Amino acid sequence: MLSAQAMLALDRARLNTEITRHRDDHLNALVEQASDVILIIDEDDRIRYASPSARILLGTSALSGASLVDLVDSSERRQAGYLLRYARSTDASAVDGGSRADWTLHAADGRTVRVEVSCRDLRTDESIHGVVVTLRDVTNQRRLEHELTRRLFRDTLTGLPNRLFFDERVSEAIAADAGVTGVLLVDLDNFRAINEALGRETGDAVLQTVAARLRDTAGGFLTARVGGNEFAVLAANVAGVEIVDEVAVRLTDALAGPIFGDGDMLSCTASIGVATTMNAGTAEELLRHADLALDAAKAAGRGTWRRYDPSTSTAVSYRLELRSALRQALQDEALIVEYQPIVALDTGRMAGLEALVRWRHPTRGVLSPGEFIGIAEESGLITPIGDWVLATAIHDALEWQPTGPGSYPYVSVNVSVQQFRSSGFVDTVHRLLSEARLPPARLVLEITESLLLRDDDKVWNDLKRLRQLGIRMAIDDFGTGYSALGYLRQVPLDIVKLDRIFISTMASSTRQRELVRGIVQLTRTLGLTVVAEGIETEHQRAISHSIGCGYGQGYLFARPMSHRDAIAWTAPATGSTD
Ligand code: C2E
Ligand code: MG
Ligand code: MG
């Protein structure tokens, strides 16, 4: 019985040893196969144990007794010591996975390796009694990561940092808040033309030349390529605004010089927008200001630079906002046409109505043409807008009642120079009239003196064609533009609309009145009808009539009104016998 028990005890002990041996073998196998290096560190940061893989990573596995911190690159030793101390602190044990970092180690064979380090405090573990440090070789991984970030932050064509990198540095500079920070946005004026005319290869070469010039001229300030043909320079935390301005001058000059390549000589000037932290508190604001300044520089002509000016910025950004909203307005049918009567000054009978466009802006209320016609002209939207007004006016005029037996009011439509010169304008007018079946005699087109400024056969011919169709032509705002009375003799016209400046000054100045009388007499001898614009008072009406104006338009008679009101206005008065 005893012997049986003894046998059993002996067996159990054997079994235990066997199990332990197995377990150790298994562990050893794991440790031995792992490319990760496992170190056990003593209380004084000396290595007690190093796994065999240390030979591969560190060039030797004979590390017993060596100080771990001494293997670390001198620049990182302090952090390394700190990490080991931290691993032994109670805070670290709370962190899942222990404490981690990246170290650069010097291997025994002279190589430098980058390792990811993780530490685990196992001092209380019976079998370990120390801090376990695992080193994983991440040299290639980090190199790849570095290369990727380099690519992520660099423009491949010019080798300059890109927008991502630049924006980050701007934020950093502002955060540092150690002086004035300036951003200079550089836009190549005629790059697109060069690219289109000479091909992409030349375009690329120009960009490379420009990049090099900018970098050399920026004098150590960060230079980046932030867009297709846009570059930027960051003057971070300098002593004053003057320094930023100096950079702008230097850059403008540097780019004014010609670019030579392949026997060609090109000129690719730049417009530069400058903004500084004197007016901006955040990176976004600073960059936005630089953009606005760039717009101002471009508007001022090529090869110039402008510093952001707070007083013009709201105007500029407002215009930009309107420009994009206007495109939408045309689609959303947010434009409306109002009509203002033109009346005979003797009888007061309405002869026609002028179509005046308005824009029902979603947030800014109803905008008058003075607030958006300029923008429409800049952006080329004036032609579709003008065509739409023309179509609407022709359509609306169909509903107007005759003001006398067989006499219908005409509709007078403003046509801007761009629209008039757009291809197929005359055909469009003709088509719209035919489709609506509105007699051409009921349409007047108002043009301005600027259309007649240049000797242009096409304009001349188109005017003639329109008149041959039976449409009448009026010259608007007469007297304000170039006041060349001579052309009244030659140009095929029907109506002259005297600008309201004459009407308002005539009442107070007899000299002015005689001058205007002269003009009116001349136009009448040429067979032209005269409409006095902007008649606001009875006195003005009387004078206008006395000097020979047949017709008038103004608040005295009626303000511009909706199409509905215009129908009511044209309807014969109740009780009329017509
Ligand atoms: P305009 O062709 O000379 O039109 C007359 C302008 O004088 C209108 O301004 C009208 O509201 C205003 N007005 C009329 N009577 C009086 C008055 O007694 N006193 C004063 N102070 N003003 C008076 P509005 O509607 O603001 O239009 C301004 C200009 O915008 C027009 O001047 C015209 O040149 C342009 N415009 C309007 N609609 C169009 C359009 O559809 N196409 C184009 N290209 N231009 C348009
Ligand atoms: Mg007009
Ligand atoms: Mg006018």
C-alpha cells in the first residue's frame, strides 16, 4: 500500500517534470523562432537575458550584463531611460500592453536599426523577476512610412512641398505666435496659355523653372506648390510686415524675367496675393485673405502683387459669392423682370415699357441690376441672362392691352455689349419674335455708346439687319459715355434716351438746359425720337417737354412694376369707350 502510494507520488513527480519540460521546450521554441528580441532587464537596466534572435537584430546575443540604454542612440537615451522607469511605475501596469516607443539602436556590427520597443513589468513573476523588453525590427517599415509621408507631402514634378505640407506649416507658424507670419500666394498669369500652346512638356519645364526661381528667391522661407499653377511662400514668424512685402517684391521681380528653354523665350509673370497675421488669427483666415489679395492682384493686371486690405475684402468676397450664386439664380428662375412705362410728355399716354431685370436673392433680398450686371458681364453670364430677359419680355408683352385703337405699347429691352456681340444674337432675336408672334415693331433694343466705340463691321451689319426686321434701336444713357454726337448721323438708330443726369441738372442750370436743347434739336433733325430718362418731378417733365423731348420715363409717371401690375397699367381704364 505504501509502496503503491510511493509509486504514485513518484509518477506524479515525473509527470510534473515532464510537463514542465514540455512547457519550457514550447516556450523556448517560441522565443527561439521569434524574430522579435526578448530581453529581461534587471533593476539597474542591465540585460540579464537576451533571446537568440538578438544575434540577428543586434549582431550579438552575448548581451548579458550590458546596459540596455547604452545600445540606444545617444539622442534617444534619455527617453529610453525614462521609458524603463515608467514601465516599473504603477501607471504603466494600468496601460494595456505596457509602454511602447521607437528607438534607434546601434548593433554590434555597426548597423543602425530602428526598433519598436514594448516593456512589461514582470518583476513579481516568479520565473522572470524583471522587466521584459521586446524589440521588433521596424527599420524597413519606418523607411517605407517615411517615403510615403515624403510623397504625401511633396510635389513630384517640382520636388517642392505640397499644399498639405504647406497648410500644416502655416498652422504651426501661427501656433508658435512668435512674430508676424505672412503667406504669399503666387499664381502664374499666362501658364494655361503656355501649356495649351506649347504642350505639357514645356508647361512642366516652366513649372520646374518657376519652382526653382521661387525657392532661390524666397531666401530660406518655405516654398511650396499648392496647385496646378499656384505656388506659395511662408514667411513664418518674421520681425515685421515689411519683410513679407520685401519677399513679395523679390518674387514678382524674379518671375518678371523671361524663361529660356529649347530655344524658346517665354514670359510667365505672376500675380501675388499677400496676407499676414496682422489681420488674421487662424491659418484658414490667413489663407483666405491671401486668396482675396491674389484676386485683387489679378484684377490689377499681370505681374503685380497686392497685400490683403481689410476694407476691400468684404467687397471682393461678396462679389465672389454673388458670382457663383448668380449662375444658380439663372437655373432656379430667381431672376425677375419688372417694367417701367415710357410715356408721351404731351398727352401722358404710354408708348412702351422698359424691361428691367432684378434678382430675388435667397438671403439678400431683391437685388437691382446695378448690383449684379457687372458681375454677370465679368463671368460671361450676361449673355444667357440677357437672352432670358429678352425672351421673358417678348412673352410678357403679348399680354399688354392696346393704349389706343390698334396701338400697342412696345417693350424696350437692354442689351449689353457682350450679348450683342455673342454669336447668333440677331437670329435669336428673330426666332424669339417669330415664336411668340410679336410684331417686330413692338420691340425696342437698348444698346449703349460703348458698343459703337469701335469701328466694327459686324456690329454695323447686325444693327442694320435688326432694323430691317422692323425692330427699333435705342441708344441708352445718352451723353454719359463718349458723347460723340457725330455717330448719331451714321449709326442706324431710332431712339435716343437722354441720361437722367441731364434731366436733373437742367432744372437748376440754364446753361445746361441750352446745351441739352441743342442735343435734342440735333437728334430730332436726324429723325430720332428722344426719351428723357429719370423724370421725377412735374418741373422736370415740363422742361423736358419744352426743349423738345417727345417722351419721358421716370418715377413721376411710375416706378418699375411687376408684369401683373404692368398688365393692369396697360388695361384701358374702367369706363373707357375704346
Ligand atoms: P437703364 O437702362 O438706364 O434703366 C433705367 C434705370 O433708371 C432703372 O434702374 C430705373 O429703375 C431707373 N429709374 C427710372 N426712373 C427713375 C427716376 O425717376 N429716378 C431715378 N433715380 N431712377 C430711375 P435699374 O432698374 O436699377 O437698372 C439699372 C440699369 O441696369 C439699367 O439702366 C440698365 O442699364 C441695366 N439693366 C437693367 N436690366 C437689364 C437687362 O436686362 N440687361 C442689361 N444688359 N442691363 C440691364
Ligand atoms: Mg435702359
Ligand atoms: Mg438708361
